[in-house]
Amino acid sequence: MRFVLASHNKKKLDELSAILGGLGIEVVALPDDAPEPAEDGSTFEENARIKALAAHAHTGLPAIADDSGLEVDALGGAPGVYSARYCPGTDNDRNLFLLKNMEHIDECERQARFVCAICCVLPDGQEINVRGECEGEILTELHGTGGFGYDPLFYVREYDCTFGELSQQTKNQISHRGRALQKLANALSKRLK
């Protein structure tokens, strides 16, 4: 069965393909001509649903969309749903902006979590909605070159490293997206039987 990923992000496509491939699901990229829907929801779940419905309407394929981001307790949950738009520029620019905003935060108060909400719109229009989270801390400097986004700042105590230092396989197992995708895979497995 073929699903469209409501994103142009190659790394997300690779991650989804690795996790859902075992179910016989082929995940394809959103066509370049697909319009970008306004992500104007106030929650990760609302934004994931907006993107999934738009991708499904454009392609006619079952669609999977995620909205994910970083919530930092000391910043009142920011950057939250604005994680990808926290400041103009690249992932590195956003990391440096986050570090600047956290200069005054003590090491013992740097708790954060990655959150991922996934919406899957099935061929009959029914939806599966799941959420995954991964708890961690924000470091005071970047570590590692793997992953993307805030991964080089997000420290996972149990593994004594950042997401930017983890192997892709380990990250797929413990990340917010990996946890949400596992819930999605379980739900899809039940539906496909």
C-alpha cells in the first residue's frame, strides 16, 4: 500500500520509510506542485491534521503528516508549534537563537521534550491520530552532527548523548517521532488485517 508523506523533508521520509516499510507500506514524498497549507493550528495535533488532509486532497492517496517540535519548560513551552519558525534561517540559526534565549537558565532547569503528533488520513477518510514524546534537556552547546533541527542540543540522559550523536537506528526507537510512528504502525497493522 502506498502512502504520501505530507512533507518535502527527505530525512523524515527516510525515517517513516524505515519504520513503516515492515508493514508493506511504501511512503512517497509529497509532489513538488502540492500547495503548502497554512499551519495555523494552535497545537501539534491540529497542524498535523491540516497537513494530512491537504496532502490527501491533493494526491488522492492515504496521507501521513506529522507536526513536531521542541517544548522547553523554562521558556513556557516555547518554541512549541513554532519550532521550525522560531527564527528565520537554518537549523543552526534556530539552535543559536535557542541558546541565546536560554543563556540565563541554570543547568538544573533546562528540561525539555520533543513532541510529535501524527495524523494519518486513510483511503475512506477515517483518521488515525497519535502522539509521541521524548524527555530530555537542552545543553549549553551543540554536540553531534547527526539528525536535524534541535537534535545537537537535545540531551537524553539515559544514553548520555544528544539526538545529534545517536545512531539513526537508536533515534528511531526512542525519539518522539519514533514513538508516535510505532503507535501509528500498531494502529495501521490492526486496520490492514
